[in-house]
Amino acid sequence: MIIRGRVIKLGDNIDTDVIIPARYLVTHDPSILAKHVFEDYYPEFREKAKEGAVIVAGENFGLGSSREHAVIALKHSNVKAIVAKSFARIFYRNAINLGVPALILEDKNRIEELQDGVEVEIDLEKGVLKELSTGKEFSFYKIPDFIVEILKAGGLINYFKEKRRKSV
């Protein structure tokens, strides 16, 4: 599975309240959530992500409450993947379950080399992120095959629907 997008660089400890403010948790409508993603923290985010984005962040991405709304808002804002030094555990599972790759570089210090606005390509099966303008490659911890299959299906529910359809 190949993913392409432009890097949007963020810092450490980006919490779910920053991704989608609590005042919008009254809906599960992805289009409404996407309109308000990073609204108070990074108002330009939606415009920058419009053509397809790969978030590159520091430590502890997605900390805070365990709401799925944060991943839904990112996914429907055209975020193709998230690369971080580390993830909050529940956010990581929500991302996988909703079909958004959450990747950790093998050499976390190299994350600083990835610059905002650079176009990248991610090969999930090979475990490689490549900067397209320079050809520079970054290895991330390889995702188990069954998780790649969940991501290819667009998330856990779609994965099980597909499996059920094939078995009938």
C-alpha cells in the first residue's frame, strides 16, 4: 500500500482536544468534524491538508480523551497518515481501527529532518517513508500484515465486512 501526501509538521503532545475541540463532539458527522479540525490550534491546517497530508509530529501524539472523533476529523480532512515519535495508546488503536496509518520512525531523531510542505511517499509493506524531492529514505517500524490489511480496507469495520462478504 503506497500513500502520498505533503508533510504538515506539528510538535509534541498534540491532544485530542486540540485536534477537535470538545464543543463539536455533539456530532459524529465526518464532514462537520473535518470543518473544525485544529480550529483553535492551527487554523490553516484544513487548507494545507486539502490535497492530501501526512502529519509529522513529536512525542505522545493523540494524548487526552479516547474519542474517535479526533481520528475521524483528521481522516476526513484528507490526512493520509501520521508519523510521530510516539502515540498515545488509545489514539493509535483508534487510528488503525478507522483506517489511518500511525507510524513510528525506527530512528526517532530523524523525524527532525522531515520538513513542512515536503511531498512524501510511504510504502506500508516495505516500512519506508521517502522524501520525493531528495530521495531521502526513513525506515519506520514495520506494521504487521494483518494491520496493513485493516488499513487497506479503510478500517476495522470495512475489513470485517469484506471478510464476511468473501465467506458467504
